[in-house]
Amino acid sequence: MSAQTRVTGETEEAYQDRMQWFGDAKFGVFIHWGIYSVRGVSESWSFFNNYLPYEEYMQQLDGFTAEKYNAKEWVDLIEQSGAQYTVLTTKHPAGVALWDTKAGSLSTIKSSAAKKDLLAPFVKEVKKRKHLKLGFYYSLLDWSHPDYPNATRTSTRYDIKQDPARWANFCKFNFAQLEELNAYKPALYWFDGDWEQSAEDWNSKGIISLLRSKNPKVIVNSRIQGYGDYDTPEQGVPVVRPTAKYWELCYTMNDSWGYQHEDHNYKTPHMLLRTLCDCM
């Protein structure tokens, strides 16, 4: 029985029905794209871990033009790869939304040199492809938001137990952004950042209910404090098969998630194919 069937009361049969396409898909393309590609720094973590001052990191907004972005070319390549689903980073922990969010002021259309909604064209192209499922990466935490308690690894804004009203404001913002994304009816959500708070504080159950209000068969990854449908090991094929029936190895083409100019350590086609075969 899945973790989610235990906590939501969903029947095992309904769970297996929801997961069928994912189990059959075998291969997906995950795109990490954001302002961090301007300087090629570690995405969000570079300021969180105090490698860069926050202000210097966010200056990349001025150089993020997305002038060569062509969603059709991207999705054509994804489709040609044989992938059955694709996931795009709608918002990394730095908080820059790739869509025209009305819930906050930090987005590529309001804050970057691109002045564009970068998510909508991608969604439009994916939806045209009969055999390609749409997925959204979304960071539950937001280190830029003034009402999120943690700012960097060594600095905090407040304690949520001492200021619950402020935390409630952040949760309202989180739900508002998810409601905007939910209008696109993605088949999958790839959450990140759940480790900083509890399931109760995130209101994970409420998030799942919100997502299912638009798509009852939506699938979510494991990073939502016990409410996920599948596990997400990273970078290395697990020594033994994960205990979860469904799982996904997240594997970069070089050593970086986002584009880094100096990272030329690309894996060979043989390495990528061998890893894919090992997982399958």
C-alpha cells in the first residue's frame, strides 16, 4: 500500500489506476531553468549556502532575457527523445516564478529582463503532443518571500511557532500559487523543499486536495511529507531497489541541475543509456 493511500484513505485500486501511465512511461525529461543560468551558479543554493550574497544572486534577473527561448523547439526535442513525460521548474527555492503569478511580485514577467510568461508557451506545446504528459516542479519553500521563516542556512526571519499569523500568510501565498498552476491541469507535480517544515505546517493534505480538485488522477512525488506517490532518488542508481513500487531516478547530464558554463563533465551516451537500462 502506498504512503498516500494510508494517509488519504484512497483505495489501493484507485492508486494503481492513477499510477499506471507513470509505471509505463519509463523515461521523462526534467528541465531545470531559471535566472541561475545567467552566471551559471548553483541554483538557489549558491546564496542559501552563503557562496553568494542574496542581492548579487538576484541581480541575474537583469540578465535573464530568455531571448532565444523557443518552447516548440524544446518540446520537439523532448518528444524526439522518446520521453513520455516532461517536468519544468515553475519555481525554484529562490522564488522566481516562470509564470505570470498574481500571488506575488517575483516572476520572470514582472522582475526579469525577459518580461515574459515562460511557462504558458511550454504548456501549450506539451498539450499538443498526444503521448507526452506535463509535469511541474514547484518549491514549497521560498527563501525570498518575506513571510517564509528561513532566508539562508545561517539566517532566519522568525519562528513559525512564535508568529503563526505570519506563517499563515505564507501558506496562503503558497496555496494561491498552486491554484494558479493547477489551472493548467498538469499530470504530475514534482515538489521540493518539504524537509524544512512538517506535513501539518505545510498542510500537505490540503495541498493534495487542492491539486485533485482539478485533476483527480494527478500524481505527486515523495517530497510532500508522506503524501507522495513515488520516490525520487538522485544522481546514482540505488544499490538495491527502493522499497516503493514506483520510483524515479533523477539523473543530470553533467554534474549540475541548472546550466553552468564551466561544467563540461557530461556523461557519455553509453553511461546515460546504461543507467536508464539499470533503472528499467
